[in-house]
Amino acid sequence: MNSSLSDAIDFGKGNGLVPVITQDFSTGRLLMVAYMNREAFEETLRSGRACYYSRSRKKLWRKGEESGNYQIVREIRLDCDGDTILLRVDQVGDGVACAEGYESCFFRVASQGQWKVAEPRKVDPAKYGPGYGHKKPPGPGHKDSADV
């Protein structure tokens, strides 16, 4: 393990976490933003696959462990402040990085005062099982798009 790579990252600024921008290596498309702690970064280096830290679950999140939509890391970059990582990856599996079944987590666009879906969903996330994703069930009185 090359600890000098980890040592160059300022994990202290964000209470042990740094933001990670994940980009498709071939197309340059922004796929997602997540976080890493030192352990996730070092596992990413060791395995060659993206590993993040889930703030909601408070544990390592090995991208694709539930869905098979993992990311092979092709390049890692560090910003000038040493506190943000850019991962350039090959997205494997169904070609989706988003837990909602889209290629990119950035599938909504602001238009006329509303968020509108700007691209087709590639896969129904229900395919990966009933517990897939990180969303908590809606609270009482919540109306989702299926209810209106």
C-alpha cells in the first residue's frame, strides 16, 4: 500500500470524510458525488473498484455490492487543496451509477421553477431487491408521484 497517497489527502477538514466526484472515464459524464474516509480510499486503491463511505449507514459502501453496478477505477485525481477526490471510472453492470436507475445521479434539471427528469431511466431499481438503495420510507402524509 502506498500510504503517501492517503497521507496527501486532508481527511481532517471534513471530520474524516472528503467529497468524491465520480466521472465516466470514456465520456466525461458526471455520474455521482459521494464521500470517502481513509479506509474507503485505501480499499479503492487495493481493489481497483470504487469504495465510498455511506454517511446514512455509517459504514463502507462498496459500490455495486447489492446491484452489481460497480465501478472500475481508471484514474484518481486530487484537487489543489487536497480535500476533494476525482475518480474516473468505467461503470459496469447495467450502466447505472444512480440508485434510482439512471446513468447519472444528476438526471433532474431545473425548468420553469420545477425539477424535471431530463433523461430516461435505464433500469427499474426494484430489480435489485426490496431493500435496495438508501432511501427511508416516506413519513405519514407523504404523497409520491404514484399517489397524485
